[in-house]
Amino acid sequence: MKNGKLLVAPAIVWLIIFFAIPMLMVVAVSFATRTPYGQVIFKFTLGNYVRFLEPLYLKIFASTLVTAVVTTVFTFLMGYPVAYAIAKLPKKWQQPGLIVVMIPFWINFLIRSYAWVIILRSQGVVNTILLKLGLITQPLSLLYNDYAVTLGMIYALLPFMVLPIYVSIEQLDKRLLEAASDLGASPLVAFQKITLPLTMPGIAAGSILVFISSLGMFVVPDVMGGAKSALIGNLIQNQFLSARDWPFGSALSIVLAILALVLIMLYYRVLQQQKGGQKHEEKLA
Amino acid sequence: MEEMIRLENITKKFDDNIIIPKINLTIYDGEFVTLLGPSGCGKTTLLRMIAGLETPTTGKVYIDNEDVTALAPYKRNVNMVFQNYALFPHMTVRENIRFGLLMKKVPREEQDQRIDQVLYLTQLEKLQDRLPQQMSGGQQQRVAIARALVNNPKVLLLDEPLGALDYKLRKKMQLELKNLQHGLGLTFIYVTHDQEEALTMSDRVIIINAGRIEQDDAPNKLYNEPASTFVANFVGESNFFTEENSPTIVIRPEKINLRPEEVDETKLPEGQAPSKYFGTVVDLVFCGNIDKVYVRLDNNNQIVMTYQYFDDVKRWQIDDRVGIWWFDKDEVKVNA
């Protein structure tokens, strides 16, 4: 252990105790069984994973995936223009712009979710205004459905899409756009042919962050979805807190973790393709 | 000669900084014109105005007698070679070159034909499937030129295209560019701060200082008849002699001759002039084919520089006492 490598020891110990060991415990528990009262017995079984394949759970998993995809697509559609606008602001306004995007983080997430409840519920802000304006006669049921959950997720995860995309747009060499314009590309075509492909790493990073976060999210469906929209996050939460079925909860967690892992590997693939040239050059040098 | 580009009463301000007070300039078809000046003199801004990447604060830009002042860059029939090439990193050489043709919706077959032609011209055939990052600076530079040339622009604008290359490669590329321009009969507008480059390549050099044209002349006239001390200083090396109430006299180092102080000036051989000043050799600098000889004048401590060539019979040493003389015809009088 020369050259100060010892300095990483605290971090490694920390990671082993609080990350690696718990993770392994979850893996172990996912193959275990439980007593009717919820005690975990270490008797090997694949039953928990097999149970995941029951239609009920597959359906929840599918609707979780759909919600995550929809959330990712919408945060991208909304986040890219925001990131683009901030990146094109004069330098001194970019920092304030980013802070505006991040301000919601200063307030506890749970409280922000309840704020949405106040806005959307039957006697909420939106319904009151619409009623007063005479646009509707009956309050709309805006809350406790899949739309509300998706809305809440988009709201919660938008900054995770904006920030990486902002970084990639900001780093884009603007002379490339000048060159494109010089070669006859209108601004729209230049965006499509130059900006969009070259900010792909940012889009991929943002999408991964949003997609994985929305897979595991349980607060938003809990608060805004009511009992109707259970996502896999809620299912896992229930296994640990109410159903006392830790092995099944662990198995679900592992499935989710593996999915996330696969996605991250795909992301690095994309990055590698983008940087393929540079790698090659390094080898030559 | 037919007029190709005309800048009419151009001024440019960035915020409150006046970059270009007022410039009028005409460039003709088939010319190799260089805008030469120190960093920040406004030469790149002028070039970018022709490309449309910068709008003049007042004044008009004409390309081929058409007022293009308000025309976006992508609608102008000129192409630019950027200082750092600005190659698209996610496209191969061939795709980079194809870009302009795609934008102009040239038929696919003609695209390939024209790409092959410029690839041949710039000797890039073997590298056409590489990405820009996989190439050396000189190769990238050639791609940048090919990408511009393939569009058959009326005018090629070059913004210090050789600035990032090493000396040897720069010399080679200067020749290649000059030959290319000559062979294709294109109009080149070239921006550089390297006076040697400007003199080697151009038909006409426009010296710009603080947004003004100092002199607009052929390279040899620029060197032999500088119009101002700025030009004399910026292009080549010069000695300045000032006397009160008379214009400054500029003399190039190679026109200055030295003779030992003890020579009897009443019996000079034919074809020599008497010494104008006397002084002491204070420094000798070896420059390969020549030595630079620095002489401190007795009367005002001014340092005068001249050359001695490796085959000169008389070799000067530091502390030698010398007389300095030149022919009156080699004097250039300028107003400071």
C-alpha cells in the first residue's frame, strides 16, 4: 500500500459495511423462506423469484415499467428545452437558472407531494378555480389515478433530466454550429444533425437517472395514487413493512437492481461508442 | 478583374468597444488576399462578417454584387475553414465532407463524385472512414479544407487555418494551399497574424491595425515600401531613424552596411557612401544562414540591427568600432 493508497481504506470499509454487506444480505434473504409470522429462515428456495412471475406481480411490474417509460419520455420532452434555454442564457444568468431548477430540492420531497394533493384534490386549487370560472359544474377527479402518479413523478424527476442535459449542451463547441451554418444548415437542421447527436450522452445520463429513480419510487404512488396504483416500489415497501415477507421483498429488490444494472451497462455502451475514436487515439499515442 | 466581395463603410461595435471604426474593402475574383494584423485587430471579425457569422453594426457586405448584409450564413455562397477546424466529431471524414452537399440537396451520385474529387485533391482517400479524433492536426486541417471546397464556394474564407500546425507542416501546407487556390482559380480570403505566411502566399496583403487598414498592397511593395512605421515594424525587421521635423526613415537590416571605423572616408571605393553614424558592435546573434549584428550608435545610444552572411569576408566581433552607411535610394520615408 504505497503512494497513499491507504487513504481510500476508510471509504472502502464504509462501502463494505454499509453497502456490500447489506446488498449481500438482501441477495441471501431473497433465496430464503419465512415463517407465517414473518421470521426469515435460511432455507434455500427459488420460490420468491417464481412468485414474482405470477400474473398479479407481472402486471404491477409492467405498469411500473410503463409509468417509468412515460415519465422518462415526458421529462425528456420538457427537460431538454429547459436545459437548452438555460445553456443559451448569457453566462451570468446560467447559474441562477440552474438554481431555479434545483430550488424544489430545498423542500422535503414528501411535503412537495402533499402540496400536489392540495392542488389536485376535489376541493383543491385547480378544481376551485375551474368551478369559480364556471368551466365545470362537478369537481374533476384529478387525484388518485395513474395520471396523477405520472404527473407527480415527472415533477419530482425533471431536475435529474435537466442537469445532465444542460451540462452536455453547455459543453458543446459552438463553433460546430457555426460550421454547420456555414455549410448551409438552417438552425433547425443544425440542431437535428449536430446538437442532438452530440448531446446524446447527456440525454442518456438523464434518462437513466429518471428511469431508474421512477422504477423504485414509492412515495408518489402512495400519496398521489391512493390504493389504486400500486407500483413495484410500493409492493416492495409493503413486503417489508406490512406483509412481513422479507424474502419476497428482497427478491423483488434484486430483480429491480438487475434491471437497473443492465440499463447502466447499456448507457456505458452508448458512451463508449461516442468516445470510441478518442480511445483509439489514446492507444496510438 | 471582376469584383467578388465589397465591404462598404463597415463598422463594428461589441457593447461599447469599437472593433472596426470604418472600413471599405473590395476583393476581386480569383485573388488570394490576406488580412494581416496583430491579435485583436479585427481581421477575424471582418472575415466572420463575410461569412455571415457576425453582423456589421453599420455598413453593407456585398458578395458578387448582391447585398448579403442581412443574409444568414447558411444562405451565403461562401465557405469557411475554421481556426480549430470545427470538424463534426461524430462523423467520419467522408460524412463531414458530405454535410454541405446534403444541405444543398445535391443528388447522391454527384455527392459521391464531388467527395471523391476533393478527397483526391487533399490526399485524404485512405483516411476517409476515420473520425476526426483519430487524425493528426495536419490531416484534420486538410479535412476542414476539403469540407469547404466540396461546395464549390465562390469564396473560401480561411481563419488562421495553419495556426495549430508545427513549423515544417505549416510551410508545406502553405505551398499546398497556394497551389490549390491557383489550380482552382478560387478567391481566397486568408486571415493570419504571421507576416511570413502572408508574404509567401498572397497576391495582395491588407494590413489591419486597430480595425483600420494600414496598407493594402502586393507583398513585395509592402516589404519594400511600407506606408507607416506600423507596417515597417510588423512586416519584416526594420531600423528607424528619426530626426526632428522630418519624416521617420525606415531601413531594412539587409540594406545597412558596416565598415571599420578607421577607414579613410575621403578615399572610398566607387559605389560606396560615406558613413552616416558611428557605433560599437554590442551583440551578435546566430540565426543559421545569417548572424544578426547589433550596433549601438554613439550619438543617441540607439541600437541598429544588420546582418552578416556566413560567407562575408569581414567577420564582426563584439566591441568592434564600426561606421554605418547605406544608399539614399534604400531609405523609405514614412510618417509615424
